[in-house]
Amino acid sequence: MIVAARSEYGSFRDSLRAPIHRWFTYPAGYSYKFVEAKLDEHGLTKGATVGDPFLGTGTTSVTAKTLGVNSVGVEAHSFVHWVATTKIFFDHDLIKLSTTIAETVERAKALAQRVEWSDIWPPLVYKCFTDENLKALAALRQTIMELNTEANTRDFLKLALTATLRIVTTAGAGWPYIAPGKYHARKVTRDALAEFQAKCDTMIGDLQQLRRANIPASQHRVILGDAREFDSYVDEESLDLIVTSPPYLNNYDYADRTRLETYFWGIYDSWAQISQEVRERLLMAATTQVKIASMNGTRACPGIRQADRQIHEELSKIIHELARMRSMKPGKKTYDYVVAGYFEDMLKVLTSARNTLKPGAKFVLVLGDSAPYGIHVPTEELVGKLAIAVGFSGYQVEKLRTRGRKWGNNSQRHKVPLRESILTISK
């Protein structure tokens, strides 16, 4: 059953302007208004607990905390997990924090004149900033890491500096990637020290606003882990609701979305390291994750065959058609493997999530369908059917919006109409 979505769900752009949520720009998610609407719709109040197996930068948990609702979230990308952990901590000493910010800026100004900056990052970072800003950013980074302060304070400052990077870059910083030379360079250069100070001021102001709101106390866990093993972190039948948005089958490389930021902090320094440390741990959603030699068994979807032979037959037809198209296309994109891996992974997510929900509770997912090589993959319907196969009682689809219109004039792109939907599964 497909119904129209409610207008109050908003879009991810709402979170770019909202207190706490705006601390780090990451459009691979949904609006905090959507979480608020779902918590209200399903009657979650103080004492209730919402879960999110694909937490991202923490939209579900931050929203729950501002409403006094408990939460538990799991995120597989270690850097993104750190962002969520930093955003969910509200209990700073604001006077002390303001003093530390001022001291950090002053020390960095002095250090910028003599800091070593010419050989500390991979080449990508140097292509993204002016020399003056590179000096300032290096000085801020060194100053923050050398501070004798609490871990939560350092994380606050690190996140403010992280958020500053895309504000002051002169390269085109289009999401999901940053690729100097591919996008038009910015003509106006912003001062890194001034923008860092402004970001800190905004973040302090957000915390002050929350203090005035007198939010009820609640408990929150942000776990670095695997959504496919959600029930290994969460007690059986303990959740009143799950709200989440898994990766879409749109071939976006989620591991690469924060390459600039992780290179800047020295977390990773190459594509190979990102592959080993992040890409291999994420739910299958992109061709960059495919290793054909180790996925021949996965391509046959053995888990789905065991769960429901009719769904397996429907999915196999799609996979076989994608394989046929791959043999004819010059790019040889392994979409057939991606689709098989995606639904095998989602089967595990559904099974695991079901174990954590209370009887009668809901599992709410924001999903997008896809059409690689022009072959339509009805993601929300297939996931809904798989949910019933693993023991859920039913599902409903709400259409959020149409997708892909901006590519309408691209002759190389398929013409299959796509949508973003909300899938609500009932236990």
C-alpha cells in the first residue's frame, strides 16, 4: 500500500539550519523534523527508547535527546561515528569552553607564522586551500591537539575546525565528494581563523539555547558497529521504535564522502586505507565495494532464497538482467553484485532489528529506489517483502518525493522515474 507523505517531514536542509544538527554539514540523511514527526506519531515520550542502526552523524539521537527520549544508535564509519558522539554531548562548561576557544584562536594566530604545513597532508588537502589558510588550518590543528583539556572540549574544537574546512576551501566542495578541478573554484576566499571563531560562536549559542529549553534528562548510546548485527548491541525487545535511513542503491561511495576531513586529521591518507578501514565494513551499496572473487556466492542471494523463494525469483531476474547489461556496457559496472549484496545485507539488518523491537513496535526506514543501467529496482517494496519473510507482520510505503529530475537533460542517464519513500514495517 502506498500513501502520500506528510508535509512536516521536511528535508535534510532543515538540519543544516537547526541547532546542534548544523554543527557538521552531511546531506546523506534526513531532517530532524522527520524524526520529531515519527516520535510523535508513535507516541514516544520520556522513558521510551528509539533506535537507529544507520546513525550517521546522529540526527535521530540528537533529536531524541532534545525531546527527552532515550536512544541507541550504531554507525560503522568511525569518523562519522565520532561526529555523532561529539554532537550528542551537551554538558559542556560553557564559560570554560568560551575561554578555551579564545585561547585556541590566539595561540593559532601566533603559531601560523612558523608552523610546519608544507608536508603534513596528502596532496588533495593542498589543492583545496590557499597557502595562508593552509598555515592557519595547520596552526589550529596543532594547537587543538596540544591543548591540556578534557576530551569533550577537544572534540568540540575539532568538530568546529572540521566544519570550517568546506567553508574556507577555494575548491569546488560539492557533495558527496570534493574534487579540485572538477567543480568551479570559489572566487572569494574566507579567512580560516575568522570562520573557525564564527563556527565556535554558533555552536556555543546552540548549547546556550538548549540550556534555556530545560530539556528532560535521557540516556543515549552511540556505538561504533555494524547495522547487520544491531541486536548484538541492543537488548532483545527493548526498543519502542526504530527510525533510520540505510544507504541507497545509487552507487554513492559513502566511505569517500569525508575524504577531505579524514585526510586533514591524518586518520587516512589514501584510497587503499579508506577501503581497508571503512569501505569494507559498510553495507553494500556501491561498485567500489565489490570484490568479485569473494562475492560469487553472494550474487546467488542464498539468504534470500532460504527466506522466501518468490522474492528470490523476483530479485534474481533483476540481477540477471543487470549482468546482461554489464556485458554490453563499456564501463562494466558490477551493479548485479551490488544489488545482490545490498539485499543480502538488508536481510540481516531486518532480522537483527526485529529482535530488538518490542511486540507491536515499528521499524521506519527512509529509502530510495534505483535504476542502474535503466533496470528498475523497487527497493522499498523488496525490503518490505523481506521484512514479512523474516517475521514482521506487515508494511506500508509513503512516497516522500520524486528523484532524478536534475538529470533529465543528461542523454547518458536512464529515464526511469525514481522516488524517495518511507517504509514503515510493523512487528
